[in-house]
Amino acid sequence: MEADSPTDIPLTLEDVKAKFEAWRQRPKPRKPFPNALWHDVFRLQEQYKLTKILTTLRLTRAQFMHK
């Protein structure tokens, strides 16, 4: 029996929101969001509209397009 890969595990918008909030709570100075968080954002597009993702995660379209 094969173990599920991380991309096989269902990802919810609330899970990713919690990850972003935890990152934002880190002491300053903050660095850019890690690639792992962006990877989760891109995976969410399979289930949610982009506008909903950006609003919920408090990201701008410019930030998204830059990645």
C-alpha cells in the first residue's frame, strides 16, 4: 500500500489561511512568503475561485501574479 503524497491530501482554504496567519504572526522583520505557502495557494485553485482565495488569504492580485 502506497502512502499518500502531500498533493493527494485534500487542502482546504481554512487550512491555508491558518498557515498564512501563523506566518504573519512571526517576529519582524518578515521575509517574503515561503514557496510552500504559494504552492498551497496554487493547489487551492482546483477547488476555489481566485477572488475567494485572494480575499480570504489577504493577498493582492499583484502578489499572486508575481509568483
